[in-house]
Amino acid sequence: MEEIRKQLAETVKRLFGVEIEPEVTPAPEETGADYASNVAMKLAKEVHKNPRDVASMLAEAMSEGMFRVEVAGPGFLNFISPDEYYDEKMAADEGEFISLDEYSGKMVVAEFSDPNPFKVLHVGHLYTSVVGDSISRLLELAGAKVVRANFGGDVGLHVAKTLYALRKRAIETLTIEEIAECYVEGTRAYDEDEVAKEEITELNKIIYALAELGEEKCQERLELEMVAEDFGRSTAEIAQISGLYWQGRELSYEYFKDFYGQIGVKFDKFYPESSVADRGLAEVREHVGSVYEESEGAIVFRGDKVGLHTRVFINAQGVPTYEAKDVGLIFTKWDDWHFDESVVITGNEQTEYMKVVLASVKEYAPELTERTRHLTHGMVKLPGNVKMSSRKGNFLKAVDVIQMVRQELAQTSVNDLITLAAIKYAFLKYKMGGDIVFDPKESVAVNGNSGVYLLYSAVRAKKILQKLGNNERGEQKDLDENERKFVRRLSKKLVQYGDVLGEAVSEKAPYKLCTYLYELAQEFSRFYEQVRVVGGGHEDATEKYVRVYVRVMEQGLGLLGIEVPEEM
């Protein structure tokens, strides 16, 4: 498609003196063409000619090229390529596989997953981890140096709520399960009990003070005595709070790293909120009067002046809110990486919030907001549309999703590669933005649009290559007309891979790659049903198509974070 776009653009400029980026798409199967463009109809009004006449002029001017060009309907251009074109492409792809350079030499910070310590990972974290990892892989293929970043709230009210309940339970040795239970208990107490709310609010300030000191200094009695004096508490009480805080924080990060290891997602940098809070406070305070303003003891940004809503960046107690910490994160990421692009992936509920944060920063650091792209996704739901909430404790944990898929696979063979393929593909095949319904049974379907189906197809093709390598070949014969038709259909689909990758990179849209791989697997199945690849007497003519298919599937699935096993 890129070759046709380039030829079309050059021809339009030569004939009509107009610069245009023509749209080219795969042609519908019933047309008998490979590609199509509506450029003549878009151009007709500008050049004051009938669309079909414009199409005829373009077709005639491009008649000497590789593609045969025909005019169809009111002015469509259909492009038909000779078999030799695909033969050349297949030969080239065997030696030099597809690569992109859209992001060549660029530094990209991809921030995703973003779980909070003192909370359990839920299905949303699993989803954004899978999507963020795939987008990162696509950008790396296009030449980017990608830093995978993870931002989480190691300070804040959720920590104070959890520690409040932990102290009530008098727990000394923590587990993730107890932390999750205590967060729910602490949230309930904060919402329903004014005395508890006051204590949690005070705990929140203490936790900020301890985080600012750092874990090492919190081991020193003199430092703890100073904190105790500031808050009118005993040193023993502050020491207990400090012990619970640092133990819970470390346990949370170990839990995160273990989980990411299970799903094959890596991170280069973890940014705890406490590490960027001071920078956020400094930036906000520096711009009070010009960007932010005081309101009832707090510091706010008046979003209504830019068509948004007003949000608090520093509360009346002088504590930075999530907004200020996000400001600090933007500047810290810039200091650390001097990124060409910062990709931030969150849930849809953060859309308006991030608009306000970025609008405030835009007033004094527009170059950073111009380089920031905020991508959002909907909720992951199970069949039945059950509403889930970590505040109420009825949420679906990330590990539960993995276990559900393992149970569905138990009738066949439970394998970590297959389990992850089922989950990742089930998430990635949807366009990011809306809610998705995750059906564990559908995710492992052998014959449907699933990661398991794609793995079976890729493994089967690898087995075919093994047979081709082991079998002796007799006299080779030509493909008949029907066989040539299915070879051409497969090769045409394989050649589209580069265009699909380009779109997936530009739009940061893994779902486009999923759709393509599923269609390609179906095309390969039809090819294998109609063409006797092993023992058919035309192995020399067909082996390269199987080989390129395997390479496309392995690389394509790899970009989704899915590894193709040797056996299934």
C-alpha cells in the first residue's frame, strides 16, 4: 500500500499540480483486485473534473508501473499486481524481514500499569500491563528506545487507611492478602466513623513525613523522636507506624515484580509517588499567582478558564494531592530521560483529571505537554456485567484471571505460554478505549478468534517446515490454477503485514495487528486445505510461503507479548 500511495501522490502532483496523501486500502475480495483507492473522487472537485475522468487519467499515467490499474464504479482505482510481484516480496522477506523506522533514534517513556503499594493488583492492572507492553514492543520495532515506567502511590490516603486497620488488628508480619483486607476495612472506617477519619488523616501526614525521611533514616532513633515530637506521638508509636509502612511498601513491590515476571512484562523504572512529590510541590508553589491560586488554604488550578474543571493540587494541610504528584512525575521523567514522547496509559476515568493536570503544566512548560500522549482504556468485565470495586473488596484480582484461564485449559494441556497467549490476545484484540468483556471460555477456543487458535496455527506451520526439511523431494511440477489462486491469496495477505505494522505503530493500536494475524491464520488454513504442501510435488514453489508465514506469526505474536511454543 505504501508503494501505491507514493506512486499515486507523485502522479497526482505531475498531472494536476496538487499535493495529496491518497488513501489506499486492500480491495474487497469480490473485485478481483488487490488494492483500491478513492483518490479520484476526492480530487475531482478540486480539479473541476468528473471523478471517473480523473480516475481514467491516473490509470493511464500509471499503466507502465508494476500494478495493473483499472477504473471501477464512479471513479475508484483498482490495483492488480502480477504473481511475480509477490514472488519477489516473498524472496525478499526470507532474507530481510520487515522493519520500520518511524521512531528511529527517539526516546519514548511508556508509563503503564501503575499499581499502588498497599493494594492488590486487579484485572485492570493486568489489562493495562499487557496493552502497555505491546505498545512498547511496537515502538521498539519502529526504532524507539523505550523506557517502561511504572508510577504508584506509596503515600496517600489509601496507605493511611490500610495502616489504620493493620494497627487495629495488631499485625506485625504482613501478607498481601491482609493488606487488601485492611484497605477495605480502613476505607469503611474513614467513610463511616468521624474519629477514625481524623486518625487516618493524621496518619497520612505521618506517612508523608516518614517517606520524606527515607527508609534508612527511619532506622535512627533520633529521627523518629523528631517525627514523634512534631506529631505529639510517642517514639514507640512512630516506630511501629514506620515499621508497618516500610514493611508493607517492600512487600508490595516484591509482589508486583513477581507478578510482572509471571506475565512476561518488564519495567525499567518504578516511580513511587513519594519520589516525585517534592518536585510537584516545588513546581506548583513556584507558579502560584501566574498559574495556580490559593483558595480556602489550598492551592488550586482554575480549569474553567480553559473549558475544564477546577482541581486541588495542594490541600489545606499543605499535602500534595495526586495532581501535584503527577506534575512532579512529568518533570522528573523529563529530567531523567529528555523524552521525545511520553506515553501515559490509564483508565478512562482519568481522562478529565489528566486534562486538568496537563492544562496547568502547559501554561509554563508547553514543550512537555506537547510531547505527552494520554491513552485511555475502559473497564474489563466478566460476562454478566458485574460492577467491581477495590474499595468494597469485590474486585477481580489479576491472579484470579490467570487461574480462570488455567481451569478452562485443564481439559487440554495447561501451559504457561498458552495461558498467557489466551489472556493477552483476548485483551489486545479489542480497540483500546471502550469497556471489554473478558470471557475465559472464549479466550481458549481452538477454532475461534483467540490466542490459542493462533498458536495452534503457528505451531502447525512450524511442523510443516520440519516435514519439508526431512522429506526427499521428487520431480517438481507446476501448481494448477486452483492452487495458484490460494497461493496468491496467502502471499497477498503476507505482503500486507508491513502496512499493518505501520498503522499499528502510528496509532499505537495492537488490535490492528491482532485482526491481521487472525485473518492471516484463516488464509493460511485455506491455503493448506487446498494446496498439498508436503508430498505434492511442488515443495520448491510453496515452502517459502510457509516459511514467511511462520516468521510473520512469530514476530507478530511476539509484538503482542506472546511466545510461540515448539509443541502444543
